[in-house]
Amino acid sequence: MTSVLPYTSLSEYLRQRHGAKVVRIPLTLHQVCPQRAAGRPGCLFCLPAAYAPPAAQQQGTAVEQLQRGIAQARARGRATKFVAYLQSGSNTHGEPAALRRVYEALLAQPDVVALSIATRPDCLDDAILAVLADLSRQHDLWVELGVQTLQERSLTWLQRGHDAACARDAVRRLREIGIAHIVAHLILGLPGETIDEMHASVRGCVHAGVHGLKLHHLQVMRDTPLEAEWRAGRVPTLTLDAYATVVAALLARVPREIVIHRLCASTPAQYLCAPLWPGTKTEHLAAIMRALAMDGDAHVLRLGVLRPPRSRR
Ligand code: SF4
């Protein structure tokens, strides 16, 4: 089936790869944040509750969460195959043997075609890489990296606790051990970042060798240090139209083989201060689709000069 979308969506990729509707089941290991465990301040934007699966889905072990999520997805008639998705927190942080047991138990569940593991770029030591390398010989493993941006001043401002070289190095080391499905999370609309800088982050991830991108707009969540910055007037956020234009401009330069896992964030309203876009998530995606339907070059002209990745074009 040929897609009408001007990019490769995750659902399209999974359907072509597995010949069936595949859905991700979000899971949590209820882990402590490695930043905070190390005595560092958390990331400026972080509200852990906002990234966790719905409360009812969080009960029990990861396997129990997965089984419950699969049963619910089957009841809705939505899918026949599943990706177990360790979504919240840094799911390579911990004792490697214990993590291996969790990974193996999730992969052993019927109709689970892949395990997706979200983590930080600086949370991939040699011991956990050895576990991932071993499991990836028999299973489809994905690693989602919270890259956020490759602009050093933004990483410092976000209090990420790692630099851009760390993120690039994480992609390189994952590729060296045979992990093909590396997904970079990027935040678009960070204060002071130009469209060229956002494009440089996208291009840097693509050139480093990621398989997919997960795009988010900067969101100000309640009770975070970012909220205080926003209330002080130091953090502008993007309107839906502006964000849609940014996404369209960037995707016009992303090679088709890169899988787009997400086009914008969709944080539950109870956690969100800004931006408060009118409409539903479906309407937000429709606005991005309308921008994507425009000529990509038009976005380039409106937003500044973007240089295409040299090695891909
Ligand atoms: S984003 Fe992740 S690493 Fe950063 S403070 Fe939140 S839980 Fe910790």
C-alpha cells in the first residue's frame, strides 16, 4: 500500500513490516529518575506523571500491564500484534540482570513483535549494552533516546545533564551493537532556537543513524521549574499554526526512510499550562497535515534557509 502522507508514519511502517495492525502498549517500571537519584535537579520541563500510562494501566508488574493492555486493545478490535513499550522513565537504569528478566518476560508474551525501551542517552553503560546486544540477536528491540535537541545551550538550559556529543555517541554505540531501531525524541520550539538550529538537530540525528524521530512541541507543565520560567515571561510557546509550519518545514527535509513516530505532544489537559491549543488532538494533527500538504519549499522560504543532509540527498 502506498502512503498518501509525505512522510513514513509509524503505523504505516508497522503494517508493512508485520502485515497487520500493530499497537504499542505503554508500560512503566515505576523507576526513580536517574537524574534525581544522582542528586541532580530534574530536567526543566519534566513532570513524570504526564509521561506515565493512564493510572489504571499502571497497576502491577510490567508483564501484567502488558497483558491488560493487550486484552483492552483486542476488545477494541484494534490490533492483532503489539509492541511492549517501556515508555516512562529511563528503562535502562538499574541492575542489568534484573532488567534483562523484565525485557525477556515482555518479549515472551504472545503476539508481541517488538520491545521498545525509552531511556536517556547517558544511561547506556557497557553492562546494559551487552544485554541489549544479546537480546537483539533474537528479538526486535527498539531504543528511544531522549535527545530533545543537539543545541548545547538548549541542553544546558533544559538541565538535561548531558551534552550533544553524549546523544550522538549513544546512537553510535547502539548501532555498533546491532540495534537498528533507534528513535530520537526532539522538542521543537525551545526558546531562542531558530528553524536552522531545529533543522540541525533533526539532521544531526538522521546523520548519526537513527531509524525514527518522535517530534514534540515545547509544553509547559504544571509544578515544573519551566512553569516558573514561563510565568516570568521568559518562555514563549508556539501557536498551533506556527508549530505546524515548523514541522512541515522540517519534514520536507527528512528522508523518507526515517519513520516518524509522533508529530506533536498530547499531554492530558490537567497537567498543562501552555500552550493551550484549541481543539482536539485530531484537530491538531489535521492542522499539521494541512501544513504538510503545502509545498515544503514554501515553508523553507518562510522560515529561513534549511540545508539538506549531505549524505542522504
Ligand atoms: S525527563 Fe527523565 S531524566 Fe529528566 S527529570 Fe524527567 S524523568 Fe528524570
